[in-house]
Amino acid sequence: MPQFDPSVFPAQIFWLAVVFGLFWLIMARMGLPRVEQIYKDREQRIGDDLDAAERMNNEAKAIRDAYQATLAKARDDAAATTGKAREAATRRLAEAQAEVDAKLDKRQREAEADIARARNEALDEMHAISVDVAKELLAQFSVTGNTNKLKASVKRELAGVRAEEAQ
């Protein structure tokens, strides 16, 4: 093998140095500046992307804060609307209750008046019946009496009964 022949070593070293020098110049003048530019562009792009990501993160936080504020306002509005509706319903319920109470009071007064009227009619009938019974009793015992005194006596007794019932 000729590469291992020591007599050709100086020529091989010379051409090795020439080829290495040429590759080094080509790489130094063309290849490395391109790689360096790509590296700088990449760093710039990464920095821009990080800045854009931070800006978008801040925008997202601002949007989230606005959303939360809007949501809190909507909750407050809903609570206020619910409170107003509850107050209106309570007011309508109270009005309806008052109306029903008034109707029931009116019916109760009418019923009490009807009862009082029926009681008075019954007492008046009882008065007439008592006078008739007393007359019959007196007639059976052959006692003659003053009809006016008899009516007054029955009236007095029935007045006592009415007074006891009123208490």
C-alpha cells in the first residue's frame, strides 16, 4: 500500500494541509456564517415567540379578569332580580292574603249576623210560645191572670237568658 510508504509522507502531509486549509477557508467564509446566521435567527425567533407567548398570556389574564368581573356582575344582577321578584311575590301574596282575610271576615260577620238574627227570631218565637204555654197552664188550673203581667214576666225571663248568652 502506497499510503504507508514513508517516502511519500511529505507529499501527503503537504496535500493534507492544502486541502484542510481550503476546507477551512470555505467553511470559515461560507458555511460558518450561514450556521451562525441560522443560530441568531433561531435565537431571535425563540425570543420573539417567548415575548408573544408572554403577551398572549397577559392578554388571556386580562380577558379572564374581564370575564370574572362580568360573571360577578351577572351574578349580582341575577341576585338583585331574584330579590325583586321575591319581594314582588311576597307583596302579591300579602295582598292576596289580605283580600282573602277581608272576604273571610265579611263572611264571618254575615254568618254572625245570621246567627244573631236566627237567635233573636228563636227567642221571639220562644217568647210567644212561652206566653201561650203559660196561658194554657193557667187555663188548666182555672187561674185567671193578667195577660200583660204574664207577658212581662216571660219577657223578663227571656231577657235574663239573652244576657247570660251574651256573656
